[in-house]
Amino acid sequence: MRGAKAGQQSTTTQQAKTTCPYCGVGCGVTATVEAGTLSAVEGDREHPANFGRLCVKGSALHETLGQQGRLTHPRVDGVEVSWDTALSTTTERLNTLRAEHGNHSVAAYLSGQLLTEDYYVANKLFKGFLGTPHLDTNSRLCMASAVVGYKRAFGADAVPCNYEDLEEAELIVLVGSNLAWNHPVLYQRIKVAKERNPLMRLVVIDPRVTDSCEIADLYLGIKPGSDAYLFNGLLAWMAKRRKLDTLYLERHTEGFDDTLAVAQQTANSVAEVAVACDVDPERLETFYYWFASQLHVVTLYSQGVNQSASGTDKCNAIINCHLAGGKIGLPGAGPFSITGQPNAMGGREVGGLANQLAAHMDYHTPGALDLVSRFWATDSLTPTLPEGPGYKAVELFEAIERGEIKVLWVMATNPAISLPDAARVRAALEKCPLVIVSECAAHTDLLPYADIVLPASGWSEKDGTVTNSERRISRQRGMLPPPGEARHDWWIMCEVAKRLGFAEAFNYAHPWEIFDEHARLSGFENGVDNSTVPGSPQRLFDISGLVGLGRDGYDALAPIQWPVTKAAPHGTARLFEDGEFATANGRAKLLAIHPKGPEQALSAAYPLRLNTGRIRDQWHTMTRTARSPRLMNHRAEPFMDVHPEDAHTAGVTDQGLAVLTAEKGEFRARVRVSNAQRRGEVFVPIHWTDCFTQQARSSALIDSITDPLSGQPESKHGAVALAPLATDWQATLLIAEGATESTPWCTSAYWTRIPMRGCQRWQLANTQSVNDWLAQLKTWLPGDVSVISQDPTNGRLRAACVENGQLRWWLMVGPPKELPGLAWLEARFNEAALSDTHRRRLLAGCDDGAADTGPVVCSCHQVGQTTIVNAIREGDTSVEALGARLACGTQCGSCIPELKSLIEEERPNARTKQPLATEVV
């Protein structure tokens, strides 16, 4: 289905198949469009990534759309202008600075949120025609170490596995990934596979006890950063127990002897490794025995491995064990890096990393510079390709700070938040002479630093392809017209390129033309037989079988895994089945790994190890997910998970406010005391930004230390101190949408904004007392107080304002634990006129006798913890019984681990449920 033209609305109901824009699983989505509005989404039952499943974020996609909060017009120096003015100004300023300072003064910073076609045009423009190597992507922050690990071992950035391998494995090893929260559809696939095959085992290796442990047969709560010791120890154990596949090693690999020697030097005994990893030796040896005894083993790893100063080595330590055991190229076997973004893989394919050239060719690939230059050349244009790699993400912003980079174009990402040492990044952005930002959201932390803002299309508007973690290319289809004057990223770049004089090379009319060129480049002179460079190996990334689809074929393209060639027209499900790798001699390489601890060292001043990560219902910096109020209910505020003993030592309490301090900055949030956290360690989420809270940017706590090979930041290993945030008062404010544009309460020591339906919720706290709350309210809020209840003895107060029968704001001074359930109040903000009964109940915040449902556990069906606990106590002591009664856990399944935890906690309080008379007992 094609979207209606701008200004038109269809009166029919239509469905279109597209792809979810969140994590690297790449789920297929069936979207329903009614009267020009996307009214519903559901999982595409035919898409091989998810077969109809969707997580709660995917299920809420249609709730995140709409023109409110969108960028709809170009801006230059803060003033709205026409597209012609914006494009001309961009071109003139870029050309002036480039002419004065050279090609290398220009840079771009991209995102795994871009489609492959956007990525391709950007790489071609900046590297091919502007002649700068300084084009990198935020994918550098999540999977760059995995890329280098694959290249070192296999000769190519090639994930060997597919999702079916997760269902065919005898053992799955989950390392550094909370799959249940971050890739929940894959987690559900594994869960179903375990139910079908009781012999399948799952091992979870993670410093935290996460929801992924729900179905684990073994949990290893290792010391952060000790992964390489663990897998070196596994290799040494396999050799000692004669569990190596010596035939596979001899025929298909090299480097084993040196690799084993170093493993034996660094991790030769179970006892030694147990000390290094701080785990129980018996549990460790159980893992070693399971891994060594099974052939069909998949090790699934993610940011917990990659985001380290030695992340590449950790990846190769994992791959070493698979190669040594011959556990690769088989159904249910292989080292499987799971990516964090929907098109991180697509960006890797087109050369979106600074050390890549194009189509999986690097600058050092024999003949690559000449090959790409000849391919991109047109009748009158010759590309000016740089001769070597550019700055990786962290290096790029350091170069901006030094004044080397004069022009930065950022697309679909927010480096003011996501990069480590965020204060330094912001200072660099402030210093840069020309910052161009292509963005779809009207309010991000990056936009204040932009000289030129270009409104871009978003999900449901963009048309192109993405590649998921199993190398599967899927179509993302545009269903709606972009709002206002927003335009597609590829179009914006092509228009700038034309004004720069490169019209012949960027004369695309539709994304299918870009994809076709990308596919042709992947097969151009690919391999020994037709290469201009004698002895050049076949490039593994090849989708030349998709050349010539035309627009109709492109629109109808079904999900397919690369390589796609004449020899494999239907794609390739699994790589290296023949034991032939993409290296010059066809052999995989084992690499000697010397384990290293985190570079960010603990000290007396900063004694706690910081871990960062995602949470279940949010995505990146919340510009999309925060538009759906129900996604804000599971974890409404920024938080920190702290072990009970650390909490006691620091003097902080559960649900109290605290501050984490690091050398670079601080983080203020609500405490969650948890035994799932190792002692001496703290976990914080990455999502909150200055648009939603004060001083809860996790990146402010992380130093800009990177892996020397991959350039990936060490985001999992900060060093912090913990202390209570002493406050004189706390308050909850609910204020109607549009009631006021100013937020004077944001001068408080702590604030966080929580979007709700029809209103905004603010959690506030301050260190300074308020002597007269009525006077304070007059400075904060519009309108007069309509109802008030105040107790000066304990500082408690409740007040509300009603104007013309409508609720304008509601305030409670007191700790959040005293709040009623806010669903009743939220509904009052959506009423045209309050009834007398509702006015009388305003200060109570609920109907007379109405039960508080508690914090939301099931986001899909908005079922609260109190409701669930009551049901358990009444005898519903299984997930199935709770689902039958409350519907919780029956849609995406992400809340099931939490349901099981509540069942275990409350089972002693549950009464025996009496069977009905018709039941057979």
C-alpha cells in the first residue's frame, strides 16, 4: 500500500506489511490504516523473524504517531525557512568551510535508525564525493566490537547464525544480554523451544539477575568485565578434557596453538577462573561440561560483552571456543552477536562505519579504493575517495573539540545524550562552526546546538529496507505522508548533493533505485574470477541476486537473508557450513586473548562499579516511546538498582532519592534496593534525558575510554560513589496539556516529567523548604486553587485547580508512596466538565472505595501490581491463572518473569482456591 499524498485522506481501510523500528530482532508488522491514520498494529504472522509476535513497544507503535512534537519545517539559525533556503544555506556554508579547511574538516554522524537507502546515500556523498572519511554511526556504541571480532576470526563481518538456530540448539549461552527485556520476541521463541524440547538448556552469564533468568537452567553472576577469563578458561578446560574437535581445527582454522597457550597461562584451572570471575567453581565447571559435551551450542551475546575497553577480545574469546569445538556452520550452533538497533546491520553493509569503505569493503581491502571509485564514477564526475579510515565516534567529537572538524551533519541520533562524557560532547558541539541536524522530533537535547535543522520523515512514512541481526533484509514501507514539510533523509542529502554539483551521481527518484545500486555494488567485480586484483577473495556480502527488481519487485520484496546471488537466489540461512571462511586462505583464525579488567578503575572516592542498560518498555532516548503513556508506567522515573548492603552503607532507602557521582558528572534518581544486584555494583538505565528529567543522563557518569580496536566506548564499567539526595519535601504534580508553557518548578533539586493521557505528571523534590505553599503555587501554576487540604504539622498538602468545570492541575506534597493510583485522576483531565461527585473526590484522587491497582506490571493490558498480588492471595498462583483472570502475560509475555516473582513472593499468603462444583477434583 502506498501512502496518500500530503493533504489527502483515504476513506478506506487498508493494511500494509512493514518492519518494527526498534531492536535488532527486525519483527514484521502488519499495520492498519483507516482514514489516513494508522489505527492499529499487530505482528506479521508470515514474517520469519517473529511469526506474529510483538513486544509491548512494537504493539504500541500506532500510539507513538501524530504531528504533535514533530519537526515540520526547516530552520536556519532558529528561524523557520523554506526548503530552498535551507538547502541553499546548507550548501553554501558547507562549501565555504570545506574550501577553507579541506575535505577532512567535514563529518557526518549517522544512526542505526536510518534505512539502508539513507545510509547508502550518506556514505556515497561524504566519502565518495565530499572526500571525507569522517562518517561514523551510533552503531559504534553497541556492536562495533562484535564487527571487529567477526572480521578477525572469519575475514568478514558475518553473523553465521539465524533465529532458527536458537530453536534447534541443545544449549544456548546468553552472555551480557537481558534478552527478556531487550529482544523479547527472541526470548519468547527460546522459551517456546524449551517447552517443546525439555532437553534444551539455557545458561545466563550476567552480573545481574535479570528477567532472562526466568527460564535459565544455570546462572553465572560473573564479576563485570571478566568474560575473557571465563571463555579462556573454557578453552583450556576443553583441551584438558579432550573435548576439542581436532579434525575441524586442522582442516578449517589457524592460530590454535598460540591461542591455547595463552588461555592456559591466564585461566588454566576452574579454581583460578572462579576467583577471577567471582563465581562458584562447581557452577562454573557445570557450564564448562555442558558447553564441551554438546555440539549444537549457540552463544548469544550483546552489549554486556561489546561495551568494554577489551570488547573485541571478549568476542574473540567466545568465537575461539566455538571454532575449537567445531560448533559453527551447523543447525543450532555458532557465536551469535545480537544487535541493538533495527538497521545496525544495514549500516554495516553500506560502509556506515568510519573504518569501512562500502559494501563490506574496508580501506585496506585489496583494490577496494579503485573498485569503488570506478563504480561510483559517472560520465562527468570522478569521486574523491579518502585513502584511509576516519575518526570513530568518540574520536570524532574529540576532533571537533580540537577544531579539526568544522562541519558536522547528524542524522537520526542524539550524541548530546548517548556518547560518554556528555559534557565534553556538548562543549564540542557548541564550538563547531556548522552543526546540521536531520531529525523528526521537535524536542531533543541535540537541537539547541544545531545551526541548521532539517525535518525528516519517521517510521510509517519512510520507505526502504533494514537488515536484522540474522542478516535478513526486510522492507519498511511508507504508509502515511510525512507531516508538514518533513522529507526523507535520502531526498534531503540528494538535494544538497545536486546543489554541490554532484547531480549525476545522486539523481534518484525512488528508494528502489538506491537499493538497486547498492545491490549492484555488492556484486561488482566480486571474487577471484572477475576481480581486477589477482587473488582477491570473494566478498561474502553479496546481494547481486536482487539487482533489477524494479519498483514493483522492490515494493513486493519478501524478507530474505544475504548472501543473495545467482547461486543462492533465495538467500542463505546459515554461513560457513562448508568450513570455508572469507579469509585469504579460507581458514578461520583463533586469536590469543589476554584478559583485561575495566579501564575505569574503582577507588576510595568512587568505590562502586556502574553498569548501564535498557529497560523493558523504553527505547533509546524516549523520543518515540514516551509518546505512548502506557509505556511510561512500568518504570516511570529514572532509577538505580542497589544491593541492600550497599544501600545500608550509603544510607539510602528503597524508593528514596539518591545521587551517583563520578569524576565526569552525577546522576539523580530513585533507589530500587534489589538482591538481584551484586554487592559493590549499581545499575542505571540509559533512556532519560534532559527533556524528561534533571541530571539522570547515564552517559555523564562514563569516561570516554574505548576499545583500541573497535572504538566502542566502555559504557558498562563506570566508577561511582553513592549518597542520599537530602530533600526537604517531595511532591507530585499533574498538569493539563497546554495549561502552561513555563516550568518554574524545574529549578528543584530533582524533577522528572512523565507523559500521561491528557496531562503531564511531574515528580518533584527540593532541598529548600517551602514556608507558604499557597504563595508558592501562585508562582508556579495558572489559575486559583479550587480545593485544598493542608496539614502544617507534617508538611502534607493536596490541592487542585478547576476552571470552567475542567481540571487544570492537581498537586500532592508528600512522598510518592502516599499517592493513590493515578488512573482515576488521569481520566478526570480528559473530561469536558467534572461532575459534582468527582469534584468532591479530587483531593482523595480516587472514587470512594476504589482500589489502588499499584505500579503497572503488564503494560499491554495495564494490570497493576496490587491487582496481581490480590489475585495471587485469592488463589491464582500460576501465570496461567493470572492470565485467565486479568489478561496479564497473555500478549507479548514480557511481564511473565515479574509475574512469577510476585507468585513466589506471595505464595505463602495465598489461600487455597476452592474448585467450582462443576470441576472434576
